[in-house]
Amino acid sequence: MNEPFALTGQDRRILAALQADGRISNAELAERAGMSTSACWRRVRALEEAGVITGYAAQVDPRACGLAFHAIVHVQLARHLRERVDSFIRAMQARPEVQDCYATTGEADYHLRVLCRDQDAYNRFLESCLFAIEGVAHVRTNLVLREIKSGGPIGV
């Protein structure tokens, strides 16, 4: 594994500003970081090349897109045969309902964050996807009642 990128104070200010507003101009970003625009531009490129900044994206409100059903799904596999694990991972990567998928320790092997239009759409996802994957032993769904904090900035 590579050594972590050595972040300077200016890097941390750049990252904080970009996490708050990915569309900030380079001039404003440079001002917030306390550096010239050309030095700021070079530093952002260095952070991108080092893999510290992995991309830029818009934050989308799922409800505004008609996705009102939000759940955390705990999945337990019966056995951890390589081909079954690989099949499960490929299926999760292919499903647009699955926003996040984490392999975890503890009672469940995987935790999913799933967004669907409604409960009927979620049931179709369960029946056509999760229940159809060989080796899935147990699925437990927790409904998200309200969002307290999501996708906050990484404190660097």
C-alpha cells in the first residue's frame, strides 16, 4: 500500500472548500487557501494525481427524483464461497437501487443503502435481485425514517 499523501495546511483548506462547494472558482479557492491562483491550480492537480481528490459530483435530493423509499439492508451469506461472493458483489454493483454496499464484520456480511420509488419497487428489488442470488441466507431491512447527517465532508 502506498504511503498517504502528506497534506499541508493549504491542502486541507483546499479540500474543505471543495467539499463544501465543488463548483468554486479557482480564484475563490486560492483566496480561501491563502495562495496564488496558479499555485492553487497546481496543488489541486497534485491532489487529483495523488488520488486524494477522486472526482467531482452533484449532490442530488432523492425525494425530488421520486425516490421516497430509503432503507439500510443487512445481508448475510450462507457460505463464503468465492464464486458466490463475486456473484453477490457483481449484482450489487449492477443495481441502481443500491447506493452503497459495504463488506463488514459482525452479524451481517454486507450493509447496503438502498433507494427506491416506493415499497412495491423495493419488494421487486428483493424478489428479482437479493432473493435470487444463490448463497444469500438472510436479509434484514431497516427503514430510514429521517436523515440526520449524510455524506458530510471528510475532516482532513
